[in-house]
Amino acid sequence: PAAVDWRKKGYVTPVKNQGQCGSCWAFSSVGALEGQLKRKTGKLLSLSPQNLVDCVTNNDGCGGGYMTNAFEYVRQNRGIDSEDAYPYVGQVWGWGGEGKAAKCRGYREIPEGNEKALKRAVARIGPVSVGIDASLPSFQFYSRGVYYDESCNAENINHAMLAVGYGTQKGTKYWIIKNSWGEEWGNKGYVLLARNMNNACGIANLASFP
């Protein structure tokens, strides 16, 4: 399809705020899991990034990590807790959850840099975990419109988010990206990121889904 927005289909939970903890990878991962949980059960439920921050030993808690490691943990753990059962505290807590809210059979990765494959996945699968270069002030102070900055470095992936759709605005193609910096950031917590502009900010360099 020419445009997709999973928010309109009820696949996307409210925007969260990761706070001072470098746990964007956990929010990105639960976002993709939430979409698939909705797809399989018809229920939209906020899952627990804290469960991942505390328990994914291959990642560095608040120091960063990969979404694929998170999906693998949920698979091995045979589940992940809901946000209600295991609330977010924004630091490593070390509590250990029961993993009752959602399961994960495995994950797939988008071929590096392939925006066509990312578009296909977003259209067919649902929200997809993505990583980008979010280090520029222009990104941090983004408020509206389609974000594109030539200084963005596709090789410097330093922030994980969630692609929840795509579209075109006045001839400019974009991705709809959910961030985890609260609703005060960007456009109610979201950013429209330039699409098919030579893999802007590395949008397709670290994309995966459960």
C-alpha cells in the first residue's frame, strides 16, 4: 500500500518516556512485540521494558543494547511481563518477571540498508524495531514536518525507536516513527523521518521484528 499507519488500527500503545536510562532498545522491542500481540490476540497491552532492562544479560541495561537480544530473551524466557505487572523505574532493578503477558518465537532482521524490505515488513507484519542516528540537535529539537538532515550518519546508530507506518506528504516520502522520549518531544512523541532518501539516518541499518 501507498500508506500505512498502525496507530489507526490500534496496534500501538501510548508514547512512553525512558527517562535518564539508555533503554530505548527495550522500548523499541516491546513496541514491536505489542504489535504482534495485538495481531495474534486482538488485545493491545503495554508490555514491560523494565523486564528487558533487568533480564537481558546480553545487553547493558541502561547502557544500551540490541533489539534482537531482547527478542531472543523473550523467546528463551518463554514470555515477557506486562507494564502493569512489571512497571518501569528507569534503572536496573533486578527483580525478574514471570513472563506471562506475551511470547516470542524468534525474530527476523531487515537486510541492512534496505528501505524497500523495511517498507514491506511494516506493511505486512506491523510495527518494526529500528535504530537510527539521533545524535544531532536538529533531531533532538524536531517538532514537525519530515525530518531530514544531511549530517545524519547512517553508520552511527545510537538510538532505537519503532516504525509504525509510512506515507507521503506533498511529494515527500516519510516513515512514521514512535520515540520513547515522552509526548512532549517531537510531534506528540513521534517523528516523520525522510524515506527513500538514501537510508536517511540509517533507518534500515538495524531493523528487526519478532
